[in-house]
Amino acid sequence: MNDLPEDDTRIRLSDEVAEALHAGTPVVALESTIISHGLPHPRNLETAHAIETVVRENGSVPATVALLDGVIQVGLEDSDLDRIATSGDVAKVSLRDIGWVLARGGPGATTVAATMFAAHRAGIRVFATGGIGGVHRGDSGDVSADLTALGTLPVAVVCAGAKAILDLPRTLEHLETLGVPVIGQGTDVFPEFWTRGTDLPVTIRADDTAETASILRAHWSTGLTTGAVVAVPVPAENEADPGVVEEAVNLGLTEAAARGVSGSAVTPFLLAHIAESTTGASIDTNVALVLNNATTAGRIAAELASPAYQA
């Protein structure tokens, strides 16, 4: 079952997702790079199932996105999740990669940008992830396509801010330039992925998911076509030590430069390095924050789907 136009043969909705969208049931999009590149096996598969479960527990239908057998699949079966989690040849897919991965027919795991694209095409307004990409440290000019997607696709990205491996002040400046609001979910400061943040301000604070849904509805009701960042701090009990994280990031960046790691390979390299440096503690924090984000996203999607927010 698929409510997309008949000529849109490259995007396929699972029956559950298509039926939910047709009925007006809230749906939350989920990325798949956390499964293929973000966590080790079997933690990745366990986490993928857990994320989908908490979305359901909070009133929404999960729609994990991946490229499989020449199509963008929105909503995965258990066998699909297992394939993404265990295959050794899963491509990391951003916007530029969608065409060639589809053409070759191989499996591909979607980043924030690619998941936003698929969500928008499917008619899904809310997307949960760990952290967004952004402006990289240094003067390389490396800027994540996640920011391009946020500036052009009307999807709310529920996340723990941006990954602390990035230049966070410049990332926020870039979002401002693109016209992307950063809504602090119960916070006045921008979360820094493994930590709850320091002194970087968000655009506006919302103290509950109903208020966040109201802001999102008002934003899009004007005709604005940009996305929004809903920044959710990692739970306090799961927060990593900021000093330990910063030291691990700096060492990881030095090691990546020494090995010639660049481009899209930098983030997974640094995540693996930080996990090793923190004896796995960063992985526990990563899992905790993404589950917290999925909980929040499920509630926001449910609020947006309620009669009070219908146009």
C-alpha cells in the first residue's frame, strides 16, 4: 500500500506507514545510519528495535528509512533492520548519494539529510535522530548536508543538538542564516550531544511537547519551507563528563588527520574513537539520548496529529 504518486516508484512505504498516513495517525521518521555506522553489533539492532518501540509507546508509528533493492523504503520489517545491522557493505547515504545507491541496488543507510528528504516525500513531518551534522572544526569548509536539508525541507528534527565533534557556534550561525529555528525542549541552551550544553542559546524554549507542536504548526502555516531543530538535552543521569568528551574529541581529530580520514568517513571514525576512549560510556549515552529523542518525537507527532493542530 502506497499513497505516493504512481510515478514515484523509487519511494516505497510499508503497509503500516501508508495506512497510518492515510488515516492521519502520527508517524515519526527514523534514520538508519545509527544502525549501520553508529553502533556496534548487536547493540545497533537492539537499539533499532528499542527506538521503534518507544515511538509506539508515545502514540506514533515508527518509519525507519533505508535504501534497499533500488528503492527508498520508508518503514522497515524486522528482516530489513537485521540486514542493515549486519551487512558489511551498507553505504552511508546523504543527499548526493541517493541516486547512485539506488542505481546500484545495494543497501544504504540514510543520514539526517537523506531521511529528511524521504520523510518529506512521504508526508512525514517529525523525525527523530541522535544529533545533526553541522559545520566541522577548522578551516576546511566542510559543512554537513544536514544543514542544507534543514534549510529546504519542512521537517522537524528531534535531536540532542549537534555532535560535539563539530564547531557548534558556527553550526548555530549557519542554521540562523538558513532561517531554521532551534527549539529548546525544556532548555535555554543548545545541547551538545553527549552533554546537556553550556552557554550557546537556542532560538526559543518550549517546556512541553504541546507547545513545541504549536510552534511548528505556526512556523509552517505561514508558508515557510524550512525545517526546525527540536533540541532535547540528554537525560541528566546519562550525561557524559564534558572534559572527558572534549579530550576524546581532540585526540580523535588528531588521529583522523594523521590517518587521512576525511569527508563522510570522519564522523563514524570519531564516534568509534570516542567510544574506545571512554571505554564504551559514550555508546551508553548515545543510546540513552536517542531513545529520549524518540520518546519526545512520538509525543510531538501525536500533538501535531490531534484535532487541535489541524488546519
